[in-house]
Amino acid sequence: MKDEDEDQTAEATGPEAVPPDPPALPVPPEPPHLDDGLDLARALTRATARSTPMARRKQRTRDTRTTRGRVSGSHPDERDPQLLDATVGRLVDDHGWDLDLRVHGVFGRWPELVGAEVAQHCTPESFADGKLLVRTDSTAWATQLKLLAPTVVRRLNEELGHGTVALIEVVGPHLPSWKKGPRSVRDGRGPRDTYG
């Protein structure tokens, strides 16, 4: 018997020895569940006591005390004064105004982009979904701008980014309305004596 005990200890201390499992800690027994619902009522009472206005106010004052004492130190953080450029840039990025600002910048520099002579006779009015609406002061300039449209689209896309402007819609001048008064005849021939 003694030889067998020595063999077992030799095996246990050898290079392939596996340490024995530590003794299991006793698990505290779960409190018994009562059918009368008193334990559920106690749990609900504890939960609602933490969510009353007074408890929330205490929690808020406890939280503000810890943040007031915080010092930013030598490293910059969000509470430090910020440069106006960075703040406005962040505002533009958050709201997605980047393209709108670039388009309105192009509207402001319209004479530089299309040339002074063309800019005297046409103005950009709106930009939506890749379509730029340009109004001219005569039908002759509307025809001229339609011929120049590919060149203008190329210049605008160089300024705004490739594919931003897909189409230029050219409209002529605002024409006078011949409708006088609240009533009109449908399919009428209009004023016949105006042009001689």
C-alpha cells in the first residue's frame, strides 16, 4: 500500500500534473419566494423610491458636485473657449449645410465663373437636386446660355465637386401677364389688337 501511495504522489508532482480543483465556495441560498407577493411589493417600493422627484434632485446635485470640481488641466476639452472658425465648421457639418454654402458661394461669385458679360444678362435663381435654374433678361441670351451650358456646368463642377451640377435650366425673362381682373375665358385668343 505504501508503494501505491508513493506512485500516486509521484504522478501528481510530475511534469504533467494537474492541480486539484479548489474547494467550491458555498453559494448563498436564494431567499424563498412567497406566494403572497410581499417580496414583489418591496422591490417595487424600492425602485419607485429612487425615481421620485426628490431622489432625482438629490442625484442631480450629487452629479453636479462631481462635475464642478473637475478641472480640464493642461489638455483642451469641450469646456475650453473655442475658435469661431472651428465652432461654425462643426455647426455646418452637424446640419449638413456644406453643399448649400458652397452653392451660395458660387452664386456670389457668378461673374467670376461665367464672365462679366454673361453675368450682366443672366443670374442664378435656385439650385435643387443637381439642377441649376438660371434666368436671363432676354430670349436671345437664353439661347446663348443654352449653347454655353456644357462649359458652365464644367466650371461649376470644378468649384462644387464632380457631379454636383447635372443640368442647367435656362428660362427667359418674366413676361407680362395679359390677364386683367379675376375672370378670364378659357382657350381665349388673348388680346388681338396689341401687336398691330
